[in-house]
Amino acid sequence: MCNEAARRIAIGELRNDWGETRIPLVFPEGVPNMAPLDGFKITDPTIIIRGVDGGVTEAECVTRRWSWPGPAGKPVYNYRSDGRDLKKGRCLIPVDAFYEFTKPADPKAKRKDKWAFRLVGHDWFCIAGLWRADAGVGEAFTMLTCEPGEDIAPYHSRQVVVLGRESWAAWLDPHIPSGDLCRPLPAGSLTVEPAR
């Protein structure tokens, strides 16, 4: 499961590209710190974009923690979308890469091999997520997963739900069934390269 991603997007780039949705983007807590994050991990804060008042007439960009504690205390950082109609708490997690890890090709290596996945033709993209309030950590988000597409299957048995610009507004609209968007991308949509 995805437990690390990168966000190196500048605020100007975020605003410009988001403008294609024609949904006004507001910053209710002030413009977030957009220092590049080569790797944010579970429990780290990063930006999310979510609809205001459950609709798509306006979106807000806020910084929130990745994962909330589950019933047994383990962090809920990935959440299966399969067979669920997810309407409440939809958000987008802007990234330019996400990482998956595999057993090392070199049996003497002490660390797993790390692979960076990027969306072809885009400097950045979004991962579909859900946010919610938690009594212990405040508002937090999780990344949604689905069956792996052909680009991911050789590396992992699941994948995060990757959304290109054409799907951002739809994901924030709770009237559009989540199953219409939570699916793997066609083969060749993602590039993969060693990250270390």
C-alpha cells in the first residue's frame, strides 16, 4: 500500500492548474507552506483540496495530517474504495509522485527497492482521498485504493486512485458515484522509475 508520496508543486502552479476546473479555490487558513516535500509519509501534514459545504461551487486548500487512528490504534492511511459508494468527506491530495516498495532485487540489500510513479503528461496530479474529524488528531485524510492497473500490478497488489485534471471537479461532487472514478488507469498512464 502507498505509504509515501512527493509534493514539489509551487503555489502558483497549483493555482494556475486548478483554474482549469473553473471552481474557485480559497485558502481559509491562509496560503499553505508549499515547501517541496520529496517524501511525505504517514502522519505527516500536507495539503488537501476539498469542496466547501459538500458542493463543488467552491473548493478550499488546507493542510491536514495523513491518516487517523483506526479502532486498534493503527493508522488508517489507505482505504479500499471497492464496492463502496463514498459520498461524504471527499478530498483530493495533490502530488507529483507516489511510491511503492518491493523486495530488493539484490538479496544482500537491507532496504526494499523504492519505485516512483508519475502520471504521464502531467507535472502533478491528485490522489482521491477522504477526510474526517478525529477526536484525537483533529481533521485527517486517507488515500483511496482500488485494484491495480497494468502499470502498478508488477509492483503491488493494490494502487491508490489516481485522478487527472479532467476528474478533479467530478471527485468533489458527491452526486457522482465514487465507483465511476475509483478505478485503475489504462496501461501506459503511469511512468515508473527507481527512486533510490
